[in-house]
Amino acid sequence: MSKKNILKIFIFFSIYTIFNLILFFYFQQDKENRIKLYFQQKVDKLFSEYRATQNGFKMLSNFVCDNINNREDILQLIYKLKTSDDKNRLRKKLFDKLEKYYTLLKKYRFYYLTLYYPDGRVFLRMHQPYKYGDNLYKKNSSLDFIKNNPYLLNEIETGIIYNYQLFYKGKLLALVKTSISYDVLKQELTKLFNSDYEYILKKEFISKKTLKSGHKLFIQSDINDNFFYEETSIKRDRTRVANQTINKINLILKERLKDKLNLDKNFAEAVKVENKYYIVTFLTISPFQQKRYNIGYLISYEQDNTYEIFDSVFWYNIILGNIIIILILIFVFYVLQMNEKLKLIASTDKLTGLFNRNKFYEIISNEIERAKRYNRPLSLIIFDIDHFKKINDTFGHNIGDYVLKTIATIIKKNIRKNDTPFRWGGEEFIVLTPETDINGAATFAEKLREAVENYKFDKVVKVTISLGVAQYDPKKDKDIDSLINRADEALYKSKESGRNRVTIAD
């Protein structure tokens, strides 16, 4: 394989590699953008599911609390309970009046209904009627936002809270608090939507008393040591994604989300377990939607058949892009090859395969420039076949063509690496000899003459050539034709002197 072809292959391979890298990074970026958009859709979907479910519970809570707020007899009873000494009897009476509302709430898994005064003192818990008199506003946290809103700590631990104000005679009389546990909300989400859910709360939002008492047990999350979830989450069987699979997912996410969970931002992750993809979406949870305070995350686990399509599309684009690049490069290579062939055809004599007159002028112009720039010798040999017309007339044009082609072959075999042969026209030939002075060119011309004379041609007894040699001289040769004319004059002197000889110009 020629050096030229090796260079071409190297250039085309380099171009292919560069385009392939560009293609890879482009489609990789495209894939990442698609995944980012898809994850954002998952976050938006989880947010919509959460708000829809929460609002469903809120509507029921609103209905119950609005009914209580419109009951004059209940408001009067609360007012009397606040000022009367006979609190137990009045509390029992109030419990009886509220029982039907609490029964309705329990039917939809509202297990907490608490009434308390504006100063935080509880005067009735429907779920624990024996427990009252404590203050919800006890400052038992070092967190600033709970210091300013001390009732929040209890509410965070309880679950999703709905607070309502009760007014009597135009003044704030008391407050009603209903709540559903995190576990209930998760079950409702699972029932309504095609995922499994989990709540995890930050450790700092769970009181030490709760963690120790066992009244409501929180277990350290296997995703991150600083987050906890309710014990019921472990015991309850999943309906969409098996507990064992979720455990495997969490173990994978533990290292991946080491720092990400502390950023308090919504996000989604794709996890592959047992050749199946799962999308795990994290939604920040804040009390009363106060985004300044994120207490944890609502997590959804969903088996996903779409995510792996991104990989398939990526590799499909890469393969298709490679095919297109290869086809384009093949087409370019073909065009270049055809262009070279056309150039070669345009610059080559069809019969002998030597360069023609047009190519001669192109090459000699460059060689003259180089000779002048570096002050190097440049010579030219011109010759024609002796009595060529006689050969044609005697043996026919086919034999004449055979002689022309054979002499071209002899020239190719005897020239040096830097020499270039041309068919000047008819039976005339030129050999351009760079880096060669007149004496060297004359010696070489003699070698060519002997090679032709000694060659045994078929059907032709003997063929000889007459040659003229000239060296380029910037003073004498103002143009290319001047050099050719001097060599041509030397050729005619060879003919006049008896042919089959070499003559040096001037």
C-alpha cells in the first residue's frame, strides 16, 4: 500500500473518530436532557398525587370542622367548659356531642381530633379523652422555627395536620386539630396511584422523648442515617414493589444520595434491580407548605419501563449516526478518488500511460521555482523515435502504437526516482530531471538511448531514438518554452548528425 493511501486512511479514520466523539457527546447530552425532563415529570406527578390525596382528606376535615363551628350548642359548651368548675361533666357532654363527627373521621382514618385553647392548653382529645390539660406549645426543641411555632414538633410527629379556629361571639374561642398519619396517607396514595410510597423524616424533627418512649416508634432509614420512618412502614406489605426490592433499591441509593438528601430539593433517581428499572422520586415535605422548613421526603417507588428506552434511543442514534458518517466518508472518499482519476485521465496520455503536455507545464513550473529558490540544477531531455513514420507505413499503426508503449515502459524502468517522463506528442517524449546538471542529464540520456537500441522489439528489427539535452539557465530561459526550444534544437542536431545519438544544447 502506498504512503499516499496510508495517509488517506489515517486522515479519514481521524475524521471519523472526531465526528464519532462529537456524535457521542451530543447524543449523551441529549440523553441527559431527556432524562432530566423525565425526572422532572416524575416529581411533578408525585407532587400532584400528594396534593390531590391531601386535599381529599382536607375536604373531609373541612366539612366536619365547619359543622362544629356552626353548632351554637357546641360553641356554648366549650365556652362554659373554659370558665366552669364542673369541667368533667361538661367535657363528657362535649365528647358525646362530638362523637358522631369523630366517628365519621375515623371511618376515613382520621384518628386524631383535638380541641385546645389559643394558649395551647388541651381540653379534649377525642382519641384520648382521658388525656387533657397539657400544653401543645411546650418548647422542647432547639430548632428556631419550632421555637417560634412550638406546636409544630408534635404535629410533625403526628402526621399531616389540619388546624381550624372556632369563634364565639366574634372572638377566638378555641382551635380544632385533626390529622392523619403518614402511614394512612401512604396507603391512600398506593390505592389511588400505581406506586409504593414512603415517608422519611429528619432526625432533628423527631423529639428524643418520642424516640425513647415507643409510643410512636420511628426506625432509622436504610437510605440515610439522618432520616427515620414509621415502624408500620416496615411491617406493611407492598402492593406494587416488594419490600425486598425496596430494600435493595435503598442500599443502592444510600451511597449515591449521601449528600443529595441534605440539599432539600425535589429529585428523582433511576435504579436497576434484577434487570428491571425503578424510578424513585423524592418530594420535600414542609409543615403547612412552608418551603423554608423541609422536614423530610415523600418517596415513591415505581417500576418503570420507559427509562431503559433512553439507553436504547441513545445507542440507536449512535449507530445511525455512525452509519451516516461512514456513508458520507465513503461518498467523500469515492468523490476524491474519482476526482483523482479524472485528474489522472486529464493529465495522462491514454496510450503510453505517461503524463501528457498539460501535466508537463504544471510540474516544470514548480520545478523551476524550486531550482531558482534553492539554486539547484534542473535539466530536460527531449527525444523522438527515429524513422517512426517508416515503422507505421511498413508495419501498420498497431505496431507503431506497440513501439510507443514499449519505449514508455523502457523509460519507466530506467529513470530515477525524481525523474518524470512525459509524452510530448506523436513520437516525441520528454524526461524532466531535477537535481541534475547538464553532464548528468547527458549521461542519463545516453543510458536511455542504449536501452532502446539494445531492446529486442517484436516484428520490428531495430528501433533507435535521437535525444537533445538542456539545463535550465535563468539568464537564457525567460520562460519554459525557451528551455524546451533549446533542448529541441539539440534534438534536431542529433538527427542532422545521423540520429541515434545525444546532443547537448549550446
